[in-house]
Amino acid sequence: MTYPLQSLSFQTLFDAVADAMLLVSRTGQVAQANVAAQTLLGYTAQEIIGLEVDALIPQRYRDHHSHYRMAFIQNPEKRPMGSGNELSVLTKGGKELTVDIGLSPIHHEGQLYILVTFYSVFKRQEVERALRMSEERLRLAKKAAGLSVFDFDENLNMLNENEHLLAIWGVDPDKTKQYDEKTPLIHPQDLATRESAIQLATDPAGNGEFNVEYRVINRTDNSIHWVSAIGKAHFKDGHATRLLGVARDITEQKLLEKKLQDQHAETETLFAKEVATQTASAIAHEINQPLTAISAYSEVALHALEQEKIDSSSLKRALEGCVTQAQRAGGSLHELLAFLQKGELIKDHLDINEAVKEALVIAKNYGYYDFYPVLQLESNIKPVIGNKTQVLKILVNLLRNGVEAMRGAGISLSSISITVRTNANINMAHVTVQDVGPGLSDEIASRIFEPFFTTKAKGIGMGLAISRTLAEANGGQLWLDPDIKVGATFHFTLPFAS
């Protein structure tokens, strides 16, 4: 469909414009005024047409205005009037209105006209006022939350330097600007974690989310600060062009978490020792009397054998007593173990990949966060059948042992690789946990699963023994790989759900 635009008059279009407009001749008379201008200035069409435009200028500005009008006529081009200064226009009633003014030259039939457009500054001032208030609220919120905005370009150079963030890093913004010069300030153990988060965020195949916690070393006083950063990468033509987000100093929070984690670990160790002590006491109590009786019967049997004429009936009674008491001791142990293990093991279908991710979170919440996890998880692996709590316990124990081994060896760039795959030979899920610690000697490796055997100063030697028992209770196996000489590598399996 076409519209007869030719039938629309200039005046019709002129009056339809929402902004107030005047058409002024080069000699300074108003040639035309639209309805919005008439309403703004308080004139009728008959009153304003032919009016000297100087009549609309406050008296104190008229001399300057004449000069500016002549300069515009000499060089007519579209531009704002006043160069950012607030301007005033005079209404018929003598009221001054603050406006912005735009000038545009119009040539018609060899004549120059000036199109003057008035823009009310009230709305602009309202927007600017609202913007200032919003910025102030944002500034106060950032200050209250301790937030620092960061903005990196595609080369990871800081675009808008944030003094608060750089102060945490101990960086002088006038001297250090490049990203590469800041990387040594990242704690060595967290370099890989932060780099991985950046690579993940700037990967076009990902969602652009940036979320990481890491430590920085303040260059000024060598103090260590924890930083939590979240942000979003922006892409153009298939590659990241900006990384924008906020960072927060969470050092106090981390110190409190560490204190609580240490208390939790100490409480857990004391509880485990108490359980072990009570269990050992119960076992000793249950088998002490049978052992005493066996000892007495054994003495009777030895005495009978020392006689010149062996009393077979007496010897028989003594040996029967030993057997009876030994069976009693065995029965007591079985009853005690049955009591300790009473309750049906509840198993369910588990996503082993999600269990690995959850175990990482638990381990870090327990204070074992200073390592870089390398995950190789088989996608679409079948669900396993097992008790979730016990499976998580196995994973957390293996992670904790790896972290403690690497800490003890003073390894700075510590990492733990976790692989999940399908073991087609036995049709089970196969999980491998490998650290980069000092490894295990042949002697220690041969005893590593023995109850109460430990190489730790504060350990009780039950973690791996319990983990192996839990793996077997869930239908799988747990073992140490003896052929790996770098670090320690443990494997465990779990059956697939049918």
C-alpha cells in the first residue's frame, strides 16, 4: 500500500512535531512556528509570525545573540546552540524558560532560513538527577558490600582502573596497567584455577559466565587476600571482546571459614578416636573372659600332657573348653559387629559425575581447597547404584588424603585429577583419583589399607580402611595403583543400576 505523502503540507508536518520549532529568516524574523512552539512561548500564530526573534531572547543576552546569529549565517551548519551551556527563552508573559536549542539551516528558493528547535531541559534534568541518584545508590551499595568493578578488554588489559581493587593487589595504577604485569600477584596455588575460569568464560562455546575465588599477594606488604569475582564475557564475531564484572575482598570470611573448618576437623578427629577407643574397649570386654578361660584350659591341657600317664579325659575336657571359649569369643565379636552395622543399607540410583562435583564442594568446605581439580568425566555415563552418603565419604577421604600429602610435601602447584569412565571389562563405573604428591613407598603401600596404620601425626589410620569397607558394601572395590610412581593413584568401582 502507498500513501499520498505529496498531499501532506509542510505546515501539517511542522505541527505534528512534538518539539517546539521556529523557522526564522536570515534577517531575524519568525517566518513560521509550529503548535508546540506557540504553546511553549504563549503566542498565537498571528502574534508570533513576523516577530523579531530577539524578542524571545532575555534582554541581557540580546547583544550576544545578534553576534551568534550573524556568525551562524556566515557558516550555516547543523549544530547545538550554547555548546552545553543552559540557555533561556522568553515567553510572551515575560517568563524565562531554560531550554536546549538546536540550529539547522534550510535553503528554500534561494533563501536561507534557520530552523530553531527548543528542547525542554526539564526531562533531561530529571533523567540526570535520577542517574546521579542511581549512581550514588550504586556507589553506597558497592561500598557497603565491598564490591569493586573490573572491566578487561579482549587482551585482558584493564579498561577502567578500580583503585579499591588495585589497592588489594598492591598495584600503583600509574605504574602497572597491563594484565601480564599483574599475574604474578596471584597466589601460585591459585594461578591455574583463575586461568581456567578465564578460559572457560571467554570460550565462545560456553555461556560466558565468570565465577572464581582466588588469593592475591599484596605487593606492598606481602599480605594475602582472598578475592571472589563474578562476571560475564561479551562476544563479537565469535571471540570475547570484554570481561566485565565485580570482585569482592572475602579475606575475613575465608579466615572465619578456616577457623570453623579447623574446629570441625579437630572435632571429627576426636570423635573418630573416641569411637575407635570405645569400639576397642567393647571388643576387649567381650573377649577378655573367653581369652582368660582359654588360657586356663590351655594350662590344664599342658599340665595333663606333662604327666607320665596322660589323663585323656582331663585333656579332652580342657581342649573342649578351649574350643567352646574360642567360639564364644567369635560369637561375641560377630554380635558386636552386627550391632555396630545394624540397619539396612539404603541404596539409590546416583549420577557419579554429580557425586564427584559434590564431593569437591564438600572437601573445599572442610578446608581442603588448595588444589586445582582436573576433571575427566564421561558424559552420559549410566547411573550407578549405591548409598550416596557412603560414596561421597569415599571420594572426600581420597581428596583429603591427596591434599594432605601435597601440603606435607610443600607442593605449590598442587592438582588432583579425577577420571570417571565405564570399565567395560567388569561393566562398572570406574573412578580414578590421582594427586601429584610425593607418592608412597612400597612398604607404606603394602600396609595402606590396614586399620590403625597411618603416616599422619594426627591421623588414626581408619580413613582408607573405612573407605575400602564402604566401597565393598556398595558392591565395588577400592585399591591403590602400585605402578604409579608420581603421586598416589587410587581406583574404586561401583556397579551400574540395572
